[in-house]
Amino acid sequence: MVLLLAILIVLLIYLIIIIEMLGKREKIREYGRYGIAVAVPILFLDVTYLWKLLGIFLHEALVIYLIAILAPMMFLKNFSVTTMGVFYSSELGLRGFSLFRTKLRKFLTYTLGALLISLAIAWLTVEILQPKPSGLLEDMMEEYQVEEMGSLPKSLIIPLIMAASISEEVSYRLGIQNFLASKLRLVSEKEYQVAILLSSSLWAMSHAYNLDPWYSGLVYTFPMGIILGNLFRRFGIESCLIVHSLYNLIVVYVP
């Protein structure tokens, strides 16, 4: 129920963003380059892991058919949330992409700190709840007869990790977070925290049932969402992409 509610709310937000993008074609034209720059590599990663993943369960012809249907939808979603996310950010006085307009030392310090805190939260969650894989992840591990995610084929797991990291950050931190801040007029630093809380809640809810017990995903993703949301407000989406990608790789490959 929690996962379904999150999916429905997120899909509704995506729909509103796409409709608004189509209605503001002239205003957002200059931001389209960000959408292309993000959506194209994500699409490549999506197609790469979907080919491998769907091939586990389905015939090759059906895999090609499904990818042909899903690929344009995934591209449109990532293009629209990135383009409009940068647009909403500019309306709020924030920089969606700001790596080359910030002090590198401070950027790296905060990014590393966010990564270490996120890893510490994940470690505590594992130690206390002892979660186990469930759902699709469990099915993949059973199919390949492995006991750890790190033992899955790298041609499957690395594109999956990178696609998930980039797509989730541009969707939740750049897109949804700034969509909510823009529409609810959460402009000041304190007001913007409401948008961070709401987007982090949706992100956490979308991770329900990934692990057993079902609420394990919520326990570590919600505080991580708060960290990443504030990191975005200070340093832009690049810092979030670095933290999320490194976090996923470390969690999968470091015992």
C-alpha cells in the first residue's frame, strides 16, 4: 500500500511536469540542453541493464518489444524532470547544476561528509534490522544462484546501479523537490525544508518492500533523502549524483 501510494503520487507529479513543460516550451528552451545531457546517458544505462534483466525471465523477441516501448517513456521522463527541475531551481534562486560555480574544497568536503553519514545510517540499519533482499532483487539472486548482490554479473548490476542513482537524483532532488518548492512557494531556506521532507518521504516510500522486513528501505532512505536534499540546495545536483552513485557501489561491493 505504501509503495503503491508513492508510485501514484510520483506518476501524477511526472504528468504535471510534462504537461507544464509542453505549455512553457519557449520559457524552458534554454534548459533543454540539461535534459538532453542527462536523459541520453540514463537511457543508455537503462537499455543496457533492461536487456540483461528482462532476458532472465523473457524471450529475446519480447525483451526487444518491451524495451522499444519503455525506452521513449524513460527518455521523456528523465528529459522533462531534468529540464523542468533546472527551470524550477532558477525560479527559486537555486542552481540546479553548480559544480563549476562553487568552491571545490567545500564541495568535496560536504559531499564526502554526506557519503560517510549515509553509509553510517545504512550500516546501523543492517545491524539493527538484519534486512534481506526481497522482490525482484531476490529473484535475480536466485536466478544467478548467488547470495550477495556483488556476485551478480557486472554487466547487469553496474548499469542498474548507475541508472538508478542518476535517475533517482534527477527525479527526486532536482525534479520533484523543486517542483514542490515552486508550487508551494517554499522559497526561504526554512520553507524549502518542507519540500525536502516531502520529496524524501516519497523517495523513502518508493523503497518499501525492496528488503525484508518491508520497512527497512524506509529507515535508511528517508534520512539519506534529507541529507541529499540539503546537499542539493547548497551545491546542486552533481554532489547528489556523486554521493548516491558511490553509496550504491560501496553498499554492493564492499562487505
